[in-house]
Amino acid sequence: MTILYPDVHESVSATTGVYAPQQDSRLLIEAMTLSGVVPGRRVLDLCTGSGVVAIAAAQLGADQVSALDVCASAVACAQDNAAQARVRVDARVGTWTTALAAAPYDVVVSNPPYVPTPPDAHLEDIPVTIGPAAAWNAGVDGRQILNPLCDCAPELIGEGGTLLIVQSEFADTEQSLRRLRSGGLRAEVVLTQLIPFGPVLTARARWMESIGMLPVGRRQEELVVIRAEKRRATR
Ligand SMILES: C[S@@+](CC[C@H](N)C(=O)[O-])C[C@H]1O[C@@H](n2cnc3c(N)ncnc32)[C@H](O)[C@@H]1O
């Protein structure tokens, strides 16, 4: 496959306690690059982590890039990475409610926590080296952040604006599409990638099988990028 997006994920590193760029980060950057909507626009990267997607947006020629994360260490890491990449990213602590106060944006990109999480997740054997659980844990159905994000999307983006979200098939892609469409947005899956289970899903596979979320024996996950657009009002 030809990789069209900048190699920013290779140069951006995550400090301890911050989500290191992974396949979902790369897929979102690829979708953002292919979309062609970033140059000259006002972009928000919600759930920025290391800032990898925000930095890619700046490198693609965004006019302004804001980045929000609920975790102060992630914000500091994103600020350092943006400085090292010599791009301007306004990274701050915040969530979608913070974003609503500064909305609408032309483009919103997000790689939120979306991994279905069993009630006893704290007992799992997951290496600490892969980052903080708050970066992926998202409730039993994986939709703890996806639901409010999809529901406020029509207010986050302006007319003609675009939202790009990456998530797992296991966090109910159809529900994201339904919620975005019920808010009046046009929404579709624009990019997918099948990847082998990493340490988190491997630790959760038995539980996912037991609740019927995962066919027994399967150990692959489809990542999807959803693109939603707000039509311009006709005058
Ligand atoms: C999967 S990581 C994505 C990081 C980065 N955007 C990337 O693609 O590599 C999700 C990030 O969301 C942050 N986060 C979790 N809940 C959040 C919330 N309610 N609002 C903003 N950020 C949140 C976590 O701290 C974590 O940095």
C-alpha cells in the first residue's frame, strides 16, 4: 500500500503515561491527508495525546491548529513535540465541552478512547509500557467518549465543516453513523484497516467472546475512519 501521509508518526514520541502513536493514529492521519480538507482551515484535534495528529494537520498546511486532551501530561508532551517539529499547535487541557466554547471549527479530528472495557479491567495483565488505560478504556460498549462526541459534532463543526473520527468496529460503527446522521450530518466510513489484536484486546478477548461481541477464536480488529460533513445552508 502506498502511504500518502507525512511520516510525522515516526518522529513524534510519547513521554511516560502518554499514548504512543499507533495504527489508529496513522489511519486517522492518512484519512485526514486524503480528505484534502485541512490546508488553510481551522483544525481541532480532540484527544490529542502526543499531538501526532495535530502536528500532521499543521504540516499539511492548516491555518490554525488547536489540540485538547483531558490529561495534562499529554498536553505537555504535545507541546514539546510540536516545538520539536517546528509547527504551531495550541495544545491545552480540555474535553469536548471545552471545544464547544470555541466552536465551530472547520475540521475536527479525533482518536478517542474506544476500547470496550470489562468491569474488572483493573485486574488485567496489560504491560504498563503501552500507555495509560485512560487513553483507551471506554466503558462496556466502548462508547463512553464516542457518544458525546458524535452528539455534539453538529455544534463542533461549522457549515461546510468536516469531522474525522477513528474507532474500532467493536465500538459499534453503525451507532456512530446513526448519531452523526441524526444530528443532520452526512456521515460515512471512508477508510478501514484490519489489524491483529494488540495487548489490550488480547487481554479482553475472552470477555468479548463471552458477551458475544467477538466471534470465538477471532483475533483481528477492523479500525474504521468515519467522515462526517455539515452541509452549507442554501440561501
Ligand atoms: C487513543 S489516545 C489518542 C492519542 C492521539 N490522538 C493519537 O492518535 O495517537 C486517546 C487520548 O484521549 C485522551 N482522553 C481521554 N478522555 C478524554 C476526554 N474526555 N477529553 C479529551 N481527551 C480525552 C487520553 O488522555 C488520550 O491521550
